Amino acid sequence: MSRATSLVSTEWVQENISNKSFVFVEVDEDTTLYEKGHIEGAITFHWREDLQDGLIRDLISKEKFEALLSKNGISNGSTVVLYGGNNNWFATYAFWYFKIYGHADVRLIDGGRKLWELKGLPLVTEVPTPTATRYVAKERDNSIRAFRDQVIASIGIKNIVDVRSPAEFSGELAAPAHLPQEGGQIKGHIPSAKNIPWSKAANEDGTFRSNEELSDLYKAAGVDFAKETIAYCRIGERSAFSWFVLHELLDLQNVTNYDGSWTEYGSLVGVPVAVGA
Amino acid sequence: MRTCGATPGGADLAGVDLANQTVIQGAVLRGGVSDGVPNGAPVDNAYVRLLDSTGEFTAEVPTNLEGQFRFFAAPGSWTVVVLAHGARAEVKVQAQQGTPIDLVIQI
């Protein structure tokens, strides 16, 4: 994958908005945004109701993913174009999700909902009524997902990238500053992790920095591209953003998203924890 | 919107544990007069960014239908940056735990 195959511009969207082979999907943290207005023809996934199992803490099953896509008119041959608020956090999480279940062609709108709004581009409130399909997902591809035991075994060995804010990394805050301060049982970070906040990969308008800037960012922070890399945050969405940067834009293999992230790690009994910058 | 007599800026803080939270909130208004009383049209599609004392990005929220936003931060110096179609504004604040900061930002 690469920037050319995974990322599209707002101009590209304007040119292709009527193409029926593209399915535009908005995924937001603030799920009321879609109702306020969305890109014409776009459907929405609710990050909690649609993309979390609900009973156990996990991704939805293959069968539920198939049902979700089928009822929303997405077929195996569809080009899925994702975007969302919050600098595409949850849209990149959905992108990672589509890759987990092996969807062939999925792309992300550079700058997401924010750039679309900052440019004053049109949003509509009409909700499309998709024609149902019979989507068939692949078995989960866990080569892009990290689990807690893999993370513990990787301390001091692989690149571990903590993409939260410096205050969360150091243990000062338990959650991002726009959320109530809840998180893992304790504060801090995984030992040997490098703190490279997701935000450093984005421009103020929500677009990604250039590949050269991104490569320099990770190298300067001590990430060795020859090694495997695990990205984590608090609940796995911001790290999906950084996973997208490393795996899709910089085209690095062996990059995983630890979606258990700090809410899991920071609640485990007996695992090593570091605090401070 | 002109909310003379009402609490300026951000949303109602009922239900927020103010004693243990450091709240920075406010409202983004367009086309009003900066006369100390909130007035103008609420900007419901602005993005508000919170930068720490070194200018490092910490958080970002979209404004709600009333143009309001809220951060749960930590005590210290912060910069609030507002991005909206055709406008950009910055406000520096000093946050304290237990005393919410309530801003009115005209763009």
C-alpha cells in the first residue's frame, strides 16, 4: 500500500462523488456530526454500536462485519472511501478494521471532515437508502494487530510507539484533554516506548504531513524502520491513525496496532510501567 | 445570539466534577461585537485545538450547535486555537483545577 493507493484528496472526492462504485463512509467519535451534515451520499458507522462487539471487548465477528457491510450496500468490489472528524482518528480505525477483514480497496480522505468543513464544502442531511448486498469477509488478518502478550514480549526489543499526548505518556493525564480523566487503572506508559504523538503526523488542517517529514519524524524519535513496530494509545483509535501513517503512507511492513492500548495495559497486574517524559 | 445576564461562553457545567477537573471551555461566535457580552451567531462547525505551554498539540474538539467547546485539561498555561472556514483565532489561558475557564471567542 502507499499514499497513492490509500489516500484521496477533497478535490478527488468532489470529482468522484457521483461514482456509484465508491461508497463514502463517515466514522466519528462524536456520532452526532453525521446528523448535522455529511458528504452527499455518505453512510455512517457508529464506532461503538457498529464496530464494537458489545458483550466482550473485541472487534465485531466476521459474521457481524459481513452483516454490517451488506446492509449498508457495500460489496466486495466496492471502493470504500472513509473520512471522519477528529482528524480521521475513527476513520483510520475503520480503515484498519476493513484491512483486518481483508477488504480489497479502501481509501481515506486526506484531512477528513475537518478539511472539508474548513474549505466550506457542502454537507447534506439526506440519509441514503442503500441496496443490500451479500458481503463476504475474509478471516481476520492479525498481522496488523498486536495483543498484550506480544506487547510485553516486545519491550526493549521492537519499536513501541506511544501516540498519546506527552501529558498522557508522562502519567500526568489519564485521557486526552477533551475527555473526562478516565483510563487504565494507573497512569504512565509501556517501558521502552517512544512518545510520538499522532498529532505530529498531521498538519493543522488535518492533512497528513509529507512522507519525507513523516519518515524524519519517526527516525528522529528513535524508531528503527528495520524492526517491527507496535503503535498504541488509550483505546486504539489514535494508534490506528499512526498505524495508517506507518503501514499505508510510509509503506512499512510489520506494523501493528495494539487496540487494547493503555486501557488494557494500564490495568494489567504485574506488568512493568514507566512514568515521566 | 445575545446571552446578556447568562453565564458567558461554554455549556452548562451541571454534572461535571469541578473540584477534580480543570475545565477550559467556551463558545465561538461570528459577526458579533466584542463588548464583553457574548453576541453574534454561534459557529457550529469550528474546530478548537488545545496546545500546551510549549505549543505542542494536546487535544481538538468540534464546536456543538451552540458553538460551544470544552476541554478537561491540567493546571497550567494553555493556548486555545480556533479554526473555522475563513477564520483562525488564538487565546492564551492559565487553567486552575476547580475554577473553570469560560471563553467567548469572536471570529
